[in-house]
Amino acid sequence: MDSTVKSCLSCWKAFVFLTLFLCVRLTALAAELGFDVWTTADGLPQNSVNGIVQTPDGYLWLATYDGLARFDGVRFTIFDKGNSPGIINNRFVGIYADRAGAVWAFTESGILTLYREGVFESYETPEGLSELIREISEDEDNRLIIATHQKLYYFKDGKFIPLPAEKQREPIKTYSRKPDSVWIMKPGSITHKKNGGETFYSFDFRQLRTSSVADFTVNYFPEMAAAYCFEDSHGALWVGRVRDRLYRLRDGEVELFTAAEIFGSKIQFDIAPILEDEKGNIWLSLIIETPNYTKTGLVKYDGGNFELSKTEGVAMGGIIDRENNLWLTTIGSGLMRLQKRTITTLSVKDGLAGDEVYPLIQTRSGDIYIGTMNGVNLYQNGKLSFLEKVKNPNNQEVSSRGFSESDNGELYISYYGGFGQIKSDLSQKILEKNVPSGYTDFDYNSDGSIWLANEEGLIRFQHGQPTEKLTVSDGLPHNKVITLYKDRNGVLWIGTAKGLSRLKDGKFTNYGADVGMPEDFIRDIYEDADGTLWIGTYSSGLVRYKDGKFFRYTVENGLFNNGVFAIVEDERGNFWMSCNRGIYRVGKKELNDLADGKIAKIESVSYGLSDGMLNTEANGGRHPSAIKAKDGKIWFPTMGGVAIVDPNAETFNPKPPPVVIENISIDRKKMDAANVYAANHDLKNVIEMQPGQTSLEIDYTGLSLVKSDQIKFKYKLEGLEENWVDGGALRSANYSYLPHGEYTFRVIAANANGVWNEQGAAIRINVLPFYYETWWFRILSVLALALIIGFIYYSRVSHLRKIADAKTNFSRRLIESQENDRKRIANELHDGLGQNLVVIKNRAMLGIRKGDDPERVLKELNEISESAVLALEEVREITGNLRPQLLDRLGLTKALIAMCKQISGVIELESDIASIDGRFSENEEINIYRIVQESLNNVLKHSGAKIASVKISRSDSSVSILIEDNGNGFDADTAGTTHGGLGLVGLRERVDLLNGELKIDSKIGEGTKIRITILRKPARSKGL
């Protein structure tokens, strides 16, 4: 046989053997563990991840050939030279996070990049330093150590400082994972320095594997430094990536693991220790290579045995995060997370008749029957088999709709087109034919009959035949009956396509919206140990029926989904339910506490593809739609086979997620990262929004890497919002308008188990006002307004005071005038009329005494007559002064003309008086007359004028009076009184009484003009 053929045949045999071997060895591990993978499709910048660290705040940082990536469990934030000032080269090959939280990364060309407090800085290899950076670490004094292939350097203030000569090393490699433990590797030996002591190990590095698969390390390690080292928690050093060998150095001895110890056969392999998990297991990256194929995987060493798990891509390294997730970096396959699966599956690839599964049942014997659309499977003693004999009347695989086991162990099956019994030989006895819709649920009666839930109503079945059919006409809310449940009191509860009904004593009682029960498609009914009924609906949530009252739970109350297709209670008191978006869990105590008003919201935990499901669309409405097996695991039917939940595999995460405010955008413009970092870490640093900037967007995140997409947030803007806003899983808050003022934004988060970080994160925000919105402007405005009001008040008071003074002066002068008039009249009566009357009296007495002298008597009578005439004239003059008689006899116009003629005998007076009779009332006419009379009296008494004029004109709406003279004039601004009469004050008062306007134009030495305008309606006709 040709040697080439022999070689190929040998390789093929090795491949077949290894494949079979790995398949057997992987079964147990694969059932427990699963990989979640993130690639460029999920936001990674590049699928080769060259390094990973977790910073103290909880972020994962990744080094790739196309920049750095920061991961919060949900989204990647990419930093590269295109979007991050300070990065000058994207091809990063290593990364390190120091104790202070700064991130150090280095490129394949030796550029060192630092990220600290939101800012990147890069440092190129100094002149003369030609070797590339190999790794970064810190010494016991927190000094950063840069290791190249030849030397060690401190890095301080942006400079590479060579370590002192005594600290430089000749060895190929130095490894230190702990401050007090250093492994120094030289050709032929490894020395361990710890706590001041040294342990020497003889070790020949000439065994290094340098060809084929290991060549990928040449880019960043010299040929003689390809060995990969890891120190475990027991102080042992694992050395891998050595030709077909794995070494463990501890307690002065070198232990060798070969292919025989790891695989049980001789296989060429390359293996590298990566990390240690919380249980002390060592995880190693595995590459197996033959001339025809390469196989990659992970190896777990539990202290005595090696277990293998296949991975896609070559695992380069990894970390255990603070929540005990195992993260792996790969070449070309992205970022991986290895975790224990809560859910395992059975599907077509495992031998299931079809992936579309509906009813499930576990019999008393422990066997589990699985009904699919393509037949029935039996899961017995860990093995899955197909029941070929269970067929419909047409000898075809049945499309299952329901299972039921009677009290005597008989197993019934419903399918499209019929109803039958699965016999002990796993064949089928057909009980009824030609039922188009089949049955979805069963319940047994004491007389041996069976209630069947059917799309045409509730049917009683006995002795192989239907005996009774109840429909809407009998009281059912809908003919499509989905599920049946007989409670502990023997009452039958019926779930239909239009709500819930109860059959008791032959009568239906229907429950609708009026009592809190939605009229929805009922999927499942479950009774707990307390006798409480729990009803699952298709789209209206979960309903509790307790003590005669209904209470409904929806997504608004914290339920993961409003679909409840199946309800199963585990041993811990949790309800596991299914819906079209997967499986979810909620505590029964929380549900009761919410209904009883003790809490405001419940916490749901959901499970989907990342937890092991093959398809998140669960099925229900065919019964049983989920079961709790005797081992405590819960089986759910889905569109991707059976999903099996192990409640005991679910671990509680007690660690609250750190909360970080990542970005702040003002009017859609992102703020500088350094300012955001400063504001996020010290409330003394305030974010300022300038006047006119109104919208604010804040991006935040919670840093739990377990079910990161189920982290829930609450936030509030103190100063605007009094209560917390339920943000759900959203990671941003938006405010379209903020009035000026000072605010504090706070955000808190809870992990998937409802553990809240009550401290959260906070930033202060100050929205600056426009100048007219500032306090000082408002104070000045108030002061100015106060001054204006004060001025107005002062002016008004002054004006009112002047008016009051004028009125007081007027009243005083009016009284004085009245007293003067009284005095004048008294004087006139005394001096004139009184004297004349005395004369008359005396003459009369004298005449009486001279009665015998006719001449004397006649003379006295003549004297009496003359004195009487004088007395009459005195009376007329006095009465004329009190009220001009001419007004009553001649009217206003002629009275004014007569007055002017009388005065024209004293001074030269021109008059032009239009007829104004009928334009004023009698009281107004006397005021007009007195105005003209007083004005002319002032001209005669005070002006010293020789010429004067009076002009009275009228229009349809007004009467105008103009009186002027060429006399001495006076200061009209200061003149308040005149000699005699009421003077100007009286003049103004009379004009005001007429609602007129008075203007006096007078200057000393230039005469006086008095203009009076009185608005009037057109004159009434008097024949004028």
C-alpha cells in the first residue's frame, strides 16, 4: 500500500476515533454548559479579540485589530482613531486594567494607549526601544511595569524608564499574577520567588512547539517565549502551549500531562491554561491538529479529571468576571461566554418526531409522552423513542392535541380527527372517529364518564361514545372549550375562547369584565396548595381567583409578558410560565403580595435563546401544556421542540449592578467624555446648559453581565420630578424642554433577580437663564417697577393734593366770597337801602309833625318819593348782583351783549357774540355768564388794559369763548388767586363744572388771553 494512502487512512482513523471520543466525552458537559457568542454582527469592531479585562466599574474592555470595545452586556461602544482623539493606531494586541481603573492597551507596533477619566492618550515607543510590548503589570507599589521581549520598564509621566540593572533580567519570560509571587523563566529552568524565598524547577524550554498551529503566536511572542503560563489559587504554575504537553509546577515538582492523561490516546495537541473559576476548576484552550483537520475546544480540569467542550475558533484567553461568568477571547470567532444552562432541549436532532410540540404528560410510571404535529414520542429512562404504532384511522402519524391519564392508569390521546387510548404495547385503540377538531383537555367523572373540551362545546364521553353536549345555548360563554380543571371541591372550571366559566350542580356561572376576569382565550388553569386558582390567558395576563375575588397581573405590574400559556410551580414557590417570547419566572409570594397591596410591582425573570431555548415561541392550549417531572425539572412544549427547565440550576445573583451615566447630549450634541466622567464621579462638577438650550438626553447603563438585557432602571430629575420614573429596560432618559434652574438627575438599577442598587448614579445640571430670567434682573425689575409705581403714586398724590388744595382754596375763597357778598349786601342794605328807608321814615315822621303845613308835607312827600326811588334802584342792583335779571328776561346771548355794552363805557371793548341760547341748562347759563363777567371784572380791576375783546363762537359740537386784553399780564403758572372774587380758581372750577377746557396764555407785560372750549350737542331749535 502506498505510504501516502497509509498516512491518509491513519489520519482518517484518528479523526473518526477522536470524533467519537469527543462526542461521548462532551455529552455531560454540553448538557450543563453553553456558549453565548458576540461577533461583528452584534457590534464588535472585529472578530479577533486579542485581550479582555474587567474594570472596577464593571465594564468589559476588549482589544481588537480594529480598535477598543467597551461592553456592558448589551451593547458595545467602540473607540478608535476615527472617533476618539488620543488613539493613533487601531491594531491592539493586548490590554490591562490597573487597580485605579485606568485601561492600558498596546498595539502590534508598540504604541501604548491609556484611557483614564474619559480621555485617551497614546505614547509611541521611545527612540532606541525597538522591541515590542509583550505584557503590562503592576508591582507591589502600584507602579506600571511594561514588559518587552528583552527588558522591563517603568512607565511614569508618559515616559518609559528602564528598571535598574539589578532588576533587569536575562530570562526568556517573567510571569506574575500576584504581587508576592514572581516566576522567572530561563532556558532550562524556572525560578519561583515568593515571600522572600526561591523554589527552583528544572525545565527545558527546547520542547516549545513552534510550528503549525502555534505559529499564530509568533506575531507577538519571540520563538522562545511561546509558552503560556497561569498561576492558580493554590500557587501552582500551569505551563501550556508546549509541544503535546501540559505542565504543572508546584511544591518544587514538575507534573506532566500528556495526551494519554487528557484524552486517553496519543494525539498531537496544543493547550494553554486560561483561567480558574470560582470552584477552582482550571480552564484550558485546546487545539488539536492533524494534516487534514484542526479541532478547537475547551478543557476543564476539576482537580482529577479533564472534560472537553467544543468551541468555534481558537480560544486565546479569558477572564472570570465579578459575577462568575467565564469569558473567552478567540481568533476570528468573536467574544464568547461559557455558562451553565438553565434550559436544555429535545428536538428533531435528538430523535423527536417534530419540533412543533403541543401536549406533554408524565405517567405514574415516570414515562413522559411528547405529542408533536408529526406523531408521538416516549421519553423513558433517559432515552427518546418514536411510537410508530400510534396512528390515526388513516394509518398516519397523529397530530397530537391532548393527553390524559385516568385513575386506573389508562392513557388517552386526542388528535386531529379522533380520540383514542395508548395501550400497554404502545399501540393505539381508536375510541371515536370523524371528529374534525379533536379534543384538547379531559376530566373524569365519578360515574366513569369523561368531560371532553372540544371546539364545538363541552362533551360528555362514555363507553366509547359521546352522550351529552353542552354549548352556548346551555350557558357556556363560547363553544370553543380549551381547558378543564376540577378543583378540590369537585367543581369543574372551564376555560373557553371567551373567558372563564364554572359548572356546578348542572349550572354554568360565567365570569367577565364586571368581576375582573378578562373575556380572553383561556390557556391554563392551576390550583395551588392553598386552593387559590391561577388562570392563564392568551393575551390578558395572569389572573388570581381567591376568596371569591379576581385579581389580574399584566406587564404593567411587572409580568414579563401578557401571554400565560402554562403555569407550573416549582419546589421554591416560583411560577414558571410560557408565552410567545419564551419562558419566564415569578415568585408566587410576590404575586400574592401585589394583589394584597403590600408591594407595588413584581419582578419577572425571562429565559430565551441565550438560556438554551432553540425557539422562544412556546405552545399552549393543548393539554397538558407543561409538566413538572418527578425529578423537579419542568418541560415546556415549543415550536423548537421541548424546553426543559432545571429550577435548581438557576442561581440567584445577589450583586446589585453598578450604574454609570455614559453620555449626555444637549440639543442632540454629545458632551465631551471627560466632562461627563467628571460630572458622573463628583457632584461638585455641574453640567451647564446655556440659555436657549432646552433638550437633554442622558444615556446610562447597569453593569451586570448576567441577563444584562433584563436589568431594570428607575430615574428622576430632582427639581422637576417628585417620583421615580419606571424606565424599564431602556437605557436613556429624554427631556425635550427644561426651564432654567438647578437639577439633579438620579438613576438606579436592579439586576434580573430584582436586587436594586439604591445608590445608583447622579449628576447635577444647571440650566442657565436668559438675563431677563435671572434673579438680579428680576430684583432690578421689581425695584424699577417700585420706583415707577412710587413715582406714579407720588405724582398722583401730588396731583390729587394740588386738586385738594385747589378745592380747599376754592372752598375757602368761596366762603370768603360768600361772606364778602353777605358783607357787601349787608353794607349795601345798611348804607344804601337802610339809609333810604331811614330817610323815608324820618321824612314821614317830619311830615306827620308838620301836618298843618301843607307845603312842608308836600315837600317831605317828594323827598320820600325820591328816597323810595333810590331804595328801589339799590334793591335792583343788589338783586342783579345775586342773579342777573337780564338772563331771565333776554336770554344768555343778549345778557352777555348787554354786559359788554355796559363795560365798553369804561374801556374800549370789542365783542363778537354768536347766539348760544338753548345750548346750556339754566344752571350752566349762569356759569357761562359769571365766567365772562369774572373775566371782564379781572380785566377792569387788575389788568390796567385799555383795549379788550370778547368773542364767543359755536359749532355743532362745541362753544368757544375767547377773552383777551392788552394789559399788564401775569405769570399763569404761579397765579392761583386774584384780588377779589374767586379769581382764577373760581374760573377753573366753573369751567370744570361745564366739562370744559380752560387755557390761559399770559405773560407779564404782554396781556392775557383766556380760551374756554365747552363741548355741546347741537342747539335745540328756539327760533334762533
